[in-house]
Amino acid sequence: MKEVKTEFLSLGDAFSLQNAPEFGQVTLAYETYGKLSPSGDNAILLFHALSGSQHAAGSNRSVQGVGSLWNDECHTGWWNGFVGPGKALDTRRFFIICANYIGGCYGSTGPGSLNPDTKRPYGGSFPWITANDIVDSQICLLDHLGIKKLHAVVGSSLGGMLALNLSVRYPDRVRIVIPIAAGSSVTILQRIHNFEQICAIEKDPNFKGGDYYDGPLPVKGLSLARMISHKTFVSLWTLARRARREMVDSPGGPNGYRLTHPVESYMLHQARKFVKRFDANTYLRIMDLWQNFNLVKDAKARNLSTLFNRCRQQHFLVFSIDSDVCFYPEEQEDLVRALEKSRAPCQHITVHSEKGHDAFLLEPGLFTPHLVYTLQGRW
């Protein structure tokens, strides 16, 4: 597996956060794969999902400043089955860029970063981040790399929502837009699930308003948040199957509850793995971004239909997963109807999988033919 290295870009004074214009300079951690063409027309920007990172492909065993969060779970790129020579995002042909979001915990400036004024982590004082902040910062990265127009932007889950944000706010900066298992708005069910996760973290006694870095971490709250979210990432069939296969010994559940079923053990196991590689403050920042996602408002449009009028020179490939219970297929159907009403070129593919939302991570074979076809401009 090819070794890759995270790079860092300090954004200049031209960039400011929506909710904290005076915050100061921020740094983006990013990785690239393949080579940029002399004309700069072969670049693909990849947005990661909620708990992803800049490390999309290859092997990266350490990232400067990240510490113990960069553990074995992070060493192999999260989309390694999709990015590389001869794969869906073919690095022999394309130049792939992926950046960790502002507010993240994998090298970009976030709550765990040191405040230069106090020499302590920002913690709870770190600003709340918006979708526009994420996209605008990555436009700055594209400018730094000399990329005037992307061949494509690709994003899965929350990353797909950010890909849509870029498409409508910077329509002249991208040719092909590929949201995978994503939506154009926040559903009521998503709001409820997200709110449950926010409450789980904030009610952990160790959370302390986000200023916990010099003491016990809010692992119970973050563990519970992960269990709440995990049940939406996989189908019930897959969850039951994995639980039988991945049953682990456990001293018991919270407060001495005696585990009575392998699925309980499995959920605890997933949560305990997760808290070793992710930060609770970052989780809250991304949850808040999701809860406040508003494509129409962020793009200063009147409604969803007229919003996509500006995208008629783009081509959209919208993916649904039939067993997805995080972003139900109905959400992509609503998006496609809005695109069609605006006469924005669009293709809609439904992937049939038993693995639920996580199929976009686990089953490259189901997506690759369609990605290759579209990225080659054959529609």
C-alpha cells in the first residue's frame, strides 16, 4: 500500500469564519493523490463524512499534532477501495484532494488546537462552524493549488451535502457533482438523532462545557453518541449479522447492566473503538453544522428549485442506497426532482445493498462502474 503524507495550509487573512470573523488564521490538513495536469483540469475534490479525515487513500501512520487519536483505525485511507490506480477515482488520470474540516481533530484547526493567546486548547470556546466555512476554506485550498475549476466534486453522507453547497455557491468552479447517500436538507428524523447525540455528550459530567483536555475525557457521552448514530449507518440485517460475528467479551454495560444479547456487546465494542480515535468537541461542531445546514439560505436563493438554475452547466450523478436509514432514498428523489425542475443535467442511480448507509464505504464494486462512466464524461 502506498505511503502518503498529510500536508498543511495556513489560510490567510482573506478567510474568516462566519460566526467568528475575528478568530484569526486557521490551518487545513489535507492530502493529495495523483498528479495535477499542466492545465489543472483533472482535479477532484473529495468531502469526507462526519467522522472521516483527510486521509482517503493509501497508508499514513502518523499525522503531526494529532497524537493518540491517529491510531490503527486511521492508518488506512477511509476510501482506499475507491481512490488509486485503476480504481473509481483513478489516480493515473485524476488529481484527488481531500481535506480535514475546520473544527476537526485530525490536523486542521479545531477545539483541541492550542489557542495562541492562552497556550491551552480552545476547548468550548472554539467557534461553531458552518457548511459555508468548510466549503469556503476548501476553495482557498483549491486556489493555493492553482485549480480554477474542478473536474468533479464528490461527497458521501454529510460530505455529499457539502458537495451540493459547493455546486450551488461556486457553480463556475466545478463540472461534475456527485453526492452519494446524501440529501439537500435536514430531515426531522436526522434532527432527532443528532439532538440525541448532542445531549449525550453535553450531559457527560466530564464534558465541562468542552474544557476537558486536562482531565478525564467525556468518553461515556461520546460512546453513547456513537451508538445512537451507528444504528443508522447499517441495516438491521447487517447489524444482527455483525453482532453474531463480532461478539466480544465485556465486563458489562453501563452501571453494571448485564448484557443479554450479542448486539449489545457489538454496539459497546463499536463505541469503545470510536472514542479512542475521535474528539467530542469536534463531534459537536460537526453535529451543529449538520443541524444548521440550509442549502437555500446558504446560497442566498429563493427556493430549492430556482437554486439549481445556476447549475445547468454542471452534470449531477446522484446515488441512493436502497437500505439506507440515515439518508433515506426519498431524500435523493427530492433532490433529483429539484434538479430536473431546474433543467440541471442529472442521473440518479440506486445501489442495491444489504449494508445500509455504510455501503458507500464497504462496497466499491457497486459504485465504481457508474463513477468511472460519469467521470469520463460519458452520459
